[in-house]
Amino acid sequence: MLWAGVRAEAPILVGVFPFGLIYGALARNAGLAPLPAQMMSSIVFAGSSQFVAAKLIAEAAPGAVIVLTIVVVNLRHLLYSASVAEYVRDLPLRWKVALSYLLTDEAYAATIVHYELDGVKPESHWFFLGAGLALWLTWQVSSALGIFAGAAIPPSWRLDFALPLTFIAMVVPTLLDFPVVAAAATAGVAALLAYGLPYKLGLIAAALVGIAVGMILETRQ
Amino acid sequence: MSVWTIFLIGGLLTFAMRFSFIYAFGRFRVPPALHRALRFVPPAVLSAIVFPAVLMPDDRLAFGLGNHRLLAAAVAVLVALRTRKTLPTIVAGMAALLLLQAAF
């Protein structure tokens, strides 16, 4: 079952690997030393929040603002946790702790499909573990390679631009209905207006404005 | 706050969110308002990063054609709309920026 999880995760890993490389290189460009950059990949272990945190560290934002931003970017994990909870409810606590640590976007994607198709069987948690560990190992190795290579990339390559490009690639496919488009547009414009806010609070303030606008418009529809 | 403290607290809180409902199954539910808010989090947060990175390259607004990042981002949006794939979008955007930079 462990290998079934690894195999189900494999196609996703092909896309994750370059992300890890870009993260590692960006973290080094942001001024993080190799060890902290790698530790962020194992302690926080959530790609998009790591990108954002590296950017805020480069801008010397206060720690509390960085932590708050990490939490908001990672809020969606509450939903994953609620979604898989019924499938893992009978496992011992140590399994729940381990699987929670491994509950990333990508491990969730592979695992929830498995649970929904096959239901809960005595070995199902090994599938979850296999998918989670495969993703974990890929993320650690690709981050390390990016950190290693990042220092060698000259500034004229404009690597910092890879961050907004990555986020454009992530956000465009989500723009499927009016409330989401409005949330994205308002948050973007608000971020321009709030750019000068102290403590680099502009990002989080703009995001909250966008979320509020999306929710209001959705209620009206 | 040192980067280690930031990673430790940020990591613990991220773990807490991942562990929350798995640990407390059946004892509480996702509040409906939070559930509704969640789908707006990625577009809002990502746009709040993308807009200034593209439109304020030197910490001030630049809407003109002289802003290479704006043109390169437009190329990336078009590629993202067409392919809906991440890597082609990044590659196209980076290539556009570096070409514009070399040409002008």
C-alpha cells in the first residue's frame, strides 16, 4: 500500500520538483543562509507560504507579520484536515500526528481520491503515508538543489521575477466566476494602495480586503 | 524575531491547522463563514503579491510600455489562460522579460 501511494503521487512530483528548485534559489536570493532556507522546507513544509515568507524576510518585515502571513496563506489546510478526518479517525495518535505533518496540497490531492474511490481499508493509511513521504522527500531534495544552485545564479537573470510568475500561473486557473475575479482584482489594487503601510502589513491587509469583497459578492448572487 | 523563531512558530501553527480536525474529529465543524472564505484566499493573497511585483518595479507605479515586467507578466497571463500549466507560464514570462531587457 505504501508503494501504491508513492505511485499515485509520482505524476504530481514531476511538477513539484521545479518548484522546490525555484524556492531554494529564491530563498538564497532573499538573503537566507542555506541551513535556515532548508529548515523552512522541513519545518513549515508548505510551498506557497515559503515563497511568501522568503520574500517578506528579504524585505525585513517584522516576525509577527511574517508569521501572520504564513498562517493566512496556509488556512486552506484546515479544510484538508476536516476532509480527511473521518478516514483516519480510528488510527493511533502517532499516525494522526505523522499524517497531519505530511498533509500538503499534493498529498491531499492523491490521498482523498484514493479514499473516495476505495473507502477506508485496514492498510489505507499506508497509502496516505506513501504519498506524503514521496512528496516530502521530493520537496527536501529539490529545495536543497535550488539552495545549492541559487547562489550561483547572477542577478541579471532576474530570478526574483519567478515569484510573481509562479503566482500568476497558480491564480489564473482559479479565476472562474465573478466573485473570485473581483476578490483577486480588489486584493491586487488594494496591495498597490497599501504598499506603503508600515511593517509590510500591506500584503495581508490587501488579501483580507479581497477575501471580504469576494464573500460579499458571493452572498449577493 | 530570528528566522528560526519565525519558522518554528509558523511551522507549529501550520501543523496545528493540518492536525486540527484530524485530532478533533466529530467534536467541531468548519464554521460555514470560514468555509466560504477559504476559496477566496489563494486568489486574494496571490494577486496581492503579483500586482506590486509587476506594477511597482522600483517601488513606484509604472503602467507604461517601459515597464518590462508589466509586458512580461501580460505574456505569462496569456500563456496561463491558454495552457493552464505552471511551468510553460513561468518559462514564457522569464523569457519575455529577459528578451525585453536585452532588446531595450
